Amino acid sequence: MKVKLPFDCVIYDAEPALVRNPFSGEGVVLTPEAIAVYDTIKGCEMIGDYKMMEKGLRWFRQYFPAEYMVLLD
């Protein structure tokens, strides 16, 4: 699935990969684009850039709602 990313971010992965919730350990397989957005969301959370973080969260809720519930809710 090709979707417009919510912001510029670097896509490092070439294939889908398993990403685990650091608290529950539950995992989901994400596309390379979704991994890049997830990583950016987590980085924004660490540095306190909540405006960009919220853009990423909205994108995840729209395009990956099940994965959002596992990783970010």
C-alpha cells in the first residue's frame, strides 16, 4: 500500500518487519514506510516535539488502525 507520509522521514528498511510494543511485547508487521513513521513518532516523543508526533499518530490511526492499537495506543 502506497500512502503519502505525514512528514519527511528516512526509510531504512527494504522489506516489512516485525515491530514490538516496548511495554507489552506484542508485535505487528509494518511496511517500511510505516516503520519510518513509527520511528519518527518515537523520536519526537523523546525530544518533546509533540506537534510532529501528533501528525504521525493521526496518520497511523488513519492507515494502520490495528497496528496503532498495538504499538501506540
